[in-house]
Amino acid sequence: MSTGMQGETIWAADANSTNVGLFLFAKMVSGDKFDLCGAGEAAVGIFIEVNGTAGPASVQLDRVGKITLAATLAAGAEVESDATGKAVALSSGKKNGTLLRGGVSGDIVSVKLT
């Protein structure tokens, strides 16, 4: 099964961190900058275009997107962000989505954003 990214996106002239990467949870920080979500933080979306050097970035805000897993998870798992913006099973943080496909750590899978 193939799932394309079809959500609304937002662009910012500057990412707040040089650590941003594709298919990681993103949050808004001071001004109009994006940064990686920390552990359990609420995401505004997922990075879908990044410069990698604290430059321009685009974030998908809704619908079905792709996310990098930090652990082995099954389809249907509700997820939150870990400290590096990857998806982990929801525990005490903010729900950022529900996996449509399962996988192992490092896999990029489909997620329905919350």
C-alpha cells in the first residue's frame, strides 16, 4: 500500500535548529520558526522539506503524512514525539497521530496526524 502526503503545508524562512530532518515531528517556536519536537511535546506537523542548516523548512500540518519511527510499533498505535522528533508509543505526552502502517526503529511509515 502506498500513501502520499496530501496535507496542508506551511513554510518558514528559518528553522530554529540545525538538527531538523525529514519526516520528524515539528513544533513552532519564537517568531515564525520551526524546531524539532521534544519528548512528549505537541507537534504542529511533520517536516517535509528542510535545508539542514537552520534554513528554510516546510511542515505538513494535517491529514496523512510520513514519520520516522524510534521503536517497533504496529499499525493503529497512537504516537507522540521522542526527544529527537521521531514517533514512539503514546504514554504521558501529547498525541500527535495514529500509525497507518507499523514498522521497526528507523522505518518511515504513514501516520494520520492529530
